[in-house]
Amino acid sequence: MGGHNIFPMGRPSSSVKVLPEPEVLYLPLHSGRFTFSELAVREGERVSGGDLLAKDPDNYAVPLLAPRTGTVRLKSAEKHIVLEDVAELEEHAHVGADEMPHIVREMGASGIKRYKLLALGAWQFFYDAYTGALPDPLGKPQAVVVSTVSLEPYLARGDAQLQEKLLNFTRGLEHLQSLLEYEPIYLIMPHVKSEFATQVREQIRGYAWAKLTEIPLKYPYDNFNILARALGLKRNNGPIWAVRTEGVLAVDRALTSTKPCTSRIITVGGPGVDSPAHVKVVTGYPIKKILDTYVSVSAVRSINGGLFTGEPLGAEDLGVDAECRGLTVVPELEGREFLGFVRPGSDRRSYSGCFLSSLRDRFSERSTTAMRGEDRACVACNFCEEVCPAGIMPYLLHKYLYRELIEEAEEARVDLCVRCGLCSFVCPSKIELRREFVEAQELIKKEKEDAQQQVAEEKVE
Ligand code: SF4
Ligand code: SF4
């Protein structure tokens, strides 16, 4: 299995900064997994913090909640709900009491808790470990994986999010356990013997259901799919819920205080940031305001997410979305380096080990958007296969997908790709391998859904 020890410049410190209250919020109607297409508000309506703004009908009606009091504007920014005249007044919880009797009948107390998690915005922090999708909140998992580890450079770290919140975290774990029968909770730690792990262990002493598990501190061993496989949890034994530190804290907030979960700790990191940090923001917080505070260089590329798995932010992305874990800012390399090919490269690194830096000890490197190499066809170096933690052949998949041979790509198991982005990172030809595989997976999924729907329709006829 692959794994990569990456040590770049611009990693955020563990202290958490609170940003000034915004006057306007831009709540994106799309994020990685969600499309909040079912609007619940009208133009000009005044809403309070915690009110329902919209739902995603294809994801168990997961809600987009108003993080603050404000006036709704639906047309002032495309693909966003804008809240103007924002104020931080008392928030309230929208838990739709009318739906409760039906859930109590079917699932009892655990059903109410699950419904609260969904309605208060805590459920969006959950993933199906194998598919990455939102799991069914009323489903029965075979196990829960809770990860406090974040290995992708520049994304929010569990230890930073846990500062002074250890009690909330253990309470959140207890709530999680109360949703289960006897299924285990695997608690993923950076070092089982670290001070952090000792503190957690002290708190959960006597909880036989929580299994502390250590993982190698190499990217991408924190990937949920890889974790599930490493724990020996088989996909066909039922869903595996996976959640990170912030999700457990959200569970505590929803179930202990019955409060909406609309704020999160994200990172502002990367070599383009003046002082990389963790910051606490609400959904919809203006991205420009964050970047103006932390970035002074003008030629940069901003990414929603981490260096390997994030997506570049465009001018149309105005606010922090409902799933954001960090903003990564990388300087644009403008123009070519003069006689760059004769530089021995003691300050730059490449997976190929072709620079002098391969003789140095591990060092902190300043990345730019100009990754090693240049745009060109695959040179069959095989680096992508060497680093791939899924054991597939990225270059072969690329060959098939380049020729639109989707069935061949399916046979070569593009479905096993865990979207870690390591192949794109090491590729000296700068081929966007990860993006190709994500698109192929989405296409195959859609084709299968369409085929199933067609069969269902034919049966009805
Ligand atoms: S093919 Fe997928 S799993 Fe393998 S390195 Fe690339 S992104 Fe990661
Ligand atoms: S790393 Fe890039 S150039 Fe090398 S084999 Fe893979 S796709 Fe081809």
C-alpha cells in the first residue's frame, strides 16, 4: 500500500481564531455532496438563526440552516442564498415536532436522536466510509469510525478542534454509542501513547465499545475508505458510519443542547497565507473577507479543501459552504524560471528524487501551483501506481478514460479509487488523474441509477 510523508510549508498553527461577525452571509446551494434545491424561504423574508432555508431532497432532506438572523435575498448572487443585515441574536432549533410521533413509533428514543441530528445539521458531518456519501440517518451501521486525525496538508486538525472541548467530545461519543446496539466505535488516534490520546483514554475509561486505534501518520491513511479496509470491516456487512472530530462535537451540540450546528472550525493554510491558522466561521461566511485577512500576495490560487482533494475556488464562490474543512492558498508561479533546468534543486522536491534535495533530510518546502514537471502525455514512469493506496493502475485508467473507454475503466476498477489525489500530486506530466477518476465514478454511478430506474419503470408498465 502507498502512503506519502509530506512536509510542506504553510501548515496552520493549532490555535483557533474567531473572525469578526459578518454583515452579509453567502450560503452556497451546492457543496461536495449536497444540492439544496428545495427552498423553504421567500425573497425578503426575515429569518432567525437555526431556521430552515433549504433542503437537499436527494440526501434524506439534509437541511441548510440560517446561521444568523438576517433578511433573505434569493436573486442577489447566483447559486447562493444571501442573508443581509445579519445579526447574532438568540438562535433556535427547528426540529419539526410534527414528525416526531411517527419516528417514535418506528424507532423509539434512538429515532428521535437521529432525527434531531439530521434536523439540526449534525448529520452532514457523517460519511459512508466506503462510498463517501451521506449515510441513511435511520440505518443500522456495522461500526462507526471516528477519526481525530487529519493528514492531508492544510486541513483542520482534530487536536486543534478539540481544544477545551474534550468533555463535549466524550459526551458526543456517548450520544453516538446510544444510537447503536452493540456495534463498536473505532476511535482513530495519531499516537495511542500521545498526551492527547492519554487524555481521551482517561475520559472514556470503562467504555468497552470505544476501541482506540493508531494509524501511520502518512497521507492518506486517514481516508475513511482505507481506514475501513485496514480495520477489516467488509463492505457487504452493512454501512460503516465515519465521522471526524468536528462531527462528534456537532453530535454533542445537537443532542446535549438541542442547538443548530452551523459553525465549524476550518483552516486557512498553504504557502500563500501570511499566518496560517484555524478559524471558527459560520456557513456562508464571505470567503473574500477571510482571504483579505490572511493573504497579502495577489497572484495566488485558492482552493476549497486540501491540497490534494480540494477544488479551485472561482469568482462565483462567495461563501464558506456547508462541508468546508479548509481554504488552501498556493502562490501562482508566473512565467518560467530562467534556466530552471540547470538549477540543482536543493530547495525543491519531487517524487522522482531527481533534485539534489533528495540528499537532504526532510525539509519544509514551499509549494506553488507549478508542480514538478510540465503538461504532457503520460511518460510511463509508474509513480502513480507506486503511491496509489487503492492498488489500482492510475496510468492505465487514464489511458482508457482519455479514449472514453468507460467499460474498460470499470473493469480496471476505477471504483476502488479513494480520491486521495496522490497520483495527481506525483505525476510529472501534471495529468489531472484524480479529477478524471472522480468524473468516471460519477458517470458510472449515474448510468447504473438510470438503468435501475428504467427497469423499475418497465416493471410498473
Ligand atoms: S487512483 Fe485514486 S486512490 Fe489511487 S492515488 Fe489516485 S486518487 Fe488516490
Ligand atoms: S505518474 Fe503520470 S506520467 Fe507517470 S505513469 Fe502515472 S500518469 Fe503516467
